[in-house]
Amino acid sequence: MRTALVIGTGLIGTSAALALTQRGVVVHLVDHDPEQARTAAALGAGTDGAPEGPVDLAIVAAPPAHVAAVLADAMRRGAARGYVDVASVKGGPRRELEALGLDLTSYLGSHPMSGREKSGPLAATGDLFEGRPWVLTPTRDTDTEVLNLALELVSHCRAVPVVMDADAHDRAVALVSHMPHLVSSMVAARLEHAEEAAVRLCGQGIRDVTRIAASDPRMWIDILSANPGPVADLLSDVAADLTETVEALRSLQSSDEAKRRDGTAGVEDLLRRGNAGQVRVPGKHGSAPRVYETVAVLIDDQPGQLARIFADAGQAGVNIEDVRIEHATGQQAGLVQLMVEPRAVPVLTAALRERGWALRQ
Ligand SMILES: NC(=O)C1=CN([C@@H]2O[C@H](COP(=O)(O)OP(=O)(O)OC[C@H]3O[C@@H](n4cnc5c(N)ncnc54)[C@H](O)[C@@H]3O)[C@@H](O)[C@H]2O)C=CC1
Ligand SMILES: O=C(O)C(=O)Cc1ccc(O)cc1
């Protein structure tokens, strides 16, 4: 691929454009808000403004409700040899395009399974998709050339291509993205009017559970409106678990010992099913889940502390697989949790202690 056109230069469009530009593709950036395209260009994602003639690949990264119309417009203009979109839902846009009577051989629906709770070009990074699945939904009619262009896009973004049927994709993302998003919002909504004294106690657990609740509601209304059935089915299963758990907890308040035993069994059942589901979540880069151990280090909230820890771990020959940082409210300190292979724990703890770091359990 030598040239590309990104239509919709927000978080996803600009991230893809940055990756393509870094691999030498000439990228044109357009957005219905020209300011967004200018910002993306200023970030080094390409050149703002439409190209003179057709490009190799047009990438539509507008909100899901606009995807079909934007694609239809680009296809009618003959803007590219191949067309992909990156919308979070795949069945709806394809059906809309079919209804418009367009020839869909040059179109391939796609969805990078990576994003952030922030929007717009300023949140974009060229490595956003690295190691993450990127779903492609070709049909029997998709041109091989277009499939190859899409595979090239995925490869330039260092993502992992996954081929799926559009409706199977929509059911899968209802489970791993859309339903969890709503549950995250429901947990976060409990905090809105909570007392400050309680909110101050927030730790890493609630941060993990509520991170995606910070996302732009307009985008998510679009996404959920395009996939309501599968999400409603899953939420109704969650609602059944909620009802059972409430009943189990009420039983735990009972003075009758047999009822309390039932209550414990009910809660335990949910927690064990949770354990069984959690171990199925793939590890980083989409690989099989791995069990890492955590080495916790207390740091002062000063510039350069993290870089020093990483350098010290590197000098000890230890690979840091993942990292989390917990900030204690109102204190100039934080707890850095370094996730490493179990066999690296003694090496890392010895090296960090030797260099004067305060380790915590
Ligand atoms: N945010 C995320 O984490 C992920 C989002 N997606 C999908 O990527 C697409 C873009 O999402 P984001 O980049 O997050 O949104 P964003 O809000 O950061 O960017 C969307 C951009 O599209 C522009 N736009 C809106 N209507 C347009 C139109 N008719 N023509 C041209 N440009 C138009 C907006 O001005 C904005 O710059 C959506 O379809 C979304 O479902 C896919 C994977 C992850
Ligand atoms: O931030 C996360 O963990 C996400 O899961 C982001 C995300 C949001 C929307 C998508 O269509 C795909 C991925």
C-alpha cells in the first residue's frame, strides 16, 4: 500500500494514520470537522485534505451511525481501490450499505479490538493496536486485493488479524466489550452522589472496574444502538446473577444457620464462576493468559522515579511484563506494582533492595 485516506481523524483514525505514516505510507486525513484533521496532521499522522486521485485504501473511522453514509459517499466518488471501516459493530453498517445498493466487493468491515476511554486525535498513538486482535469480516464476494490491503493495514499497525463473520463478531463484542461497558457505568454511577469520605478510599480495584465508564456517551449510544439485542440478552443474564446474589446476601443476614449456609454457598458459587471466567481473559498481546507475580515498590511522587525502577529492573536482567500504579490520595507517594515471571521475583527484589527501593508485600 502506497497511499491511504483516513476519513474521521479521531482517536482510532489518527492512531491508524500515525502507524501507516511511520511505515512510509502517504496518508491523507479528512474529517467533517476540519480542525480535527488539522490536529492529526500536526501530530505527524499525514497530510490534511483530500487526495487528487484515488488512493489504495480508504479507512473510515467515523462514529458507527455515520459509517455507512461516509463509505457510500467515498465509494460513489471512487476515492479508493479498497474501503475498510473500523466501527465497533459490523452487522448494521454492512446491512445499511447493502440497502443502499452499493457494490460491496471493494468493502471490508473491520474492527481493531483496542481503544481508550479518551476520544479525538490528541489521544491517538501509533502503537495503539500493537499486539491486539483486529477483526476482519470478509464475505465470499470480497475482492482478494481488498482483503490483502486490509491485511497490510493490520500488519502496519502491528495488530493480529482475526477473521470472523459480521454477526458472530457483534455477539462476541457484546460479551467482551459492550455489556462490560454498561456494567462499568453502573458501578461508576454509584459513586456520583457518594460521600467524599467514601470516594477517598478508592483503590486499584474500583479504578480497574470503572476506567471505561469515562468514555464519551455519544459514541457509546451509537455503538449500543447498533447492537442492542445481544447486549440486552447478556445483561439479562447479569441481572439474574444480581438477583441471586442479593438473595444470598440477605440470607447471610438471617438468624437461621441453615439460611446463612445457603447464603454463603450462593456467594461462593458466583465468586468461583468469576474465577473460572477471569482465567480465560487472554494475557497481553492476546497470548494465552499467564500468571505473573507482583513486586510492589513504594515510590515518591517525583519525576524520574518510574524510569529509575525500570532501568534498575533492566540492569538486573528482569523483563517487566505489566505495571500498575496506585496513588494514595493526598500523599506524595505511590505504590508501583511490577508484574514479572515468578522465577524473576527473587532476582528483582534483591536488585531493587540493593539499590535502596522500599518494597511492600
Ligand atoms: N474508541 C474506541 O476505543 C474504539 C472505537 N472504535 C470505532 O472507531 C470509530 C471512531 O471512534 P473514535 O476514534 O474513538 O472516535 P472519535 O470521536 O475520537 O473520532 C471520530 C471522528 O469522526 C469524525 N466524524 C464524525 N462524523 C463524521 C463524518 N460524517 N465524516 C467524517 N468524519 C466524521 C469526528 O469529527 C471525529 O473526529 C467508531 O466507529 C468506533 O466505533 C473502534 C475500536 C475502539
Ligand atoms: O479500553 C478498553 O479496554 C476497550 O475495550 C476499548 C474498546 C472500546 C471500543 C471498541 O470497539 C474496542 C475497544
